[in-house]
Amino acid sequence: MSGLTETQADALLNPADKQNIPLAVNLLKHLLDGLKKAPPPSTEPNFAYRLRKIRFLATLLSYFLEPIMNIDMSLSDQLKSLATYSHLLTAMHLKHQGGFMNSALFADSQSVVKSIFYTAARLKALDPNLDYHILFEGSDRLEGIFSNVRTQDHARNFDVLQLAHKLSVGAEINAIFERNPDLYQGHKRRNIRGSRAGDHLNPKTWTGNVCVGDVDITQSYLAGRNTADCLLD
């Protein structure tokens, strides 16, 4: 990975914290940066083969990551990118089954893409002037409530009545943070500030055109399929 020392590269590849989102984002960003540069010379006969595999994986994942992280993308570009990811992932799953990605993760990520396309179509039918930010398809707010529920005390388990009380308190905590944003420090593992991706998970900072009336959903889907076909050739 370009621009990294061996120590920095080892830190990005450290599997000890599997829920470290900034670490995963930075790893993918460095891999994508490496796609733009010519491969270094190597005497190892398998080096170029392994490098092609790594580059393909980074490219595939980038089609899922960029629509969420790149604030300049329009909704049309986002749908095209997600369609490309969906077709590439399907091709890999048909060829390698669970050897490339386990079935649960494959189904989950495909469901995300399907949900975004369906929601875009429904919103366009409802009101073509609506903006659609796919960021709202995430679970950040639900995870925030869950963290408030689990950190109110040291009890790891609770019944339905206790859950209702904890959710009520969690809602009050969220309301306090909304009224006093300076008190909310965020969560280390979900905060991408300071990462190479930047803090783009906010509709207010999105500069791309996300009006559903300006999107041809069918053409975006077909364009994504054609891009995937070119990459697989």
C-alpha cells in the first residue's frame, strides 16, 4: 500500500478489532489509491497474480463504499455503483459460493442494494421532487439507542419490562444530546472523523444531486451491469 510504512500497514491489517470502522475505511482507501499506480517490479512469479486479486477485491468493495463516502456522487452515480457491486458480488458468489463471502453477508449486502433501489423507485412515484439520501438506510441511530440501553448499568441481560424502561431512558438521553450537541462526543468505533475518508455521513454536507426525479433508475441499473461485465471480461 502506497505511502505507508510497514508498521502503519500492519496496523491497518490488524484483525484484533473487527468493529473498527475507521480502520476498515482507511484500509480500503489505501488499497484504492494503490489501484492508480503501476505495480512495483517484482521477481516473484506469483506477485502480479496476487496483486490482481487484491486490486479486484478493493475495486469490488469500493463500489459499495463510494456511494456512502463520496459526497460528490449524484443519486444516479450511487445507484450505478451499487448495481455494479451487486452484479460483481453475484458473479463471485456463483463461482466461489461461500469461499468468497459467507452466505449471510452476501444476502445482507444484496438486500441493502435492493432496498435502496426499491426506495428510490417508491419515492420517485410518490414525489419526483424529493431528495433521497441513502445514508438513512444505515443503522447508526438504532445502534446509538442500543449503546445507550446497554451502558446504563452493568446488567448484561434484562427482561421485556426492563428493556422498556431502558429504551425510555435512552430516548431521554438522545433528546438531551440533540438539545446540547456539545455534550455528545460520539463513538470511537463508528466515528470516521480524522480518517482518510472524512466525515461524510451527513446529508447537509452532501453536494451531489440526490433528487429522485432526476434519476433514470433502469438506466442506472443497466449501466452498473455493463460496468460489471467489463470488469469481469
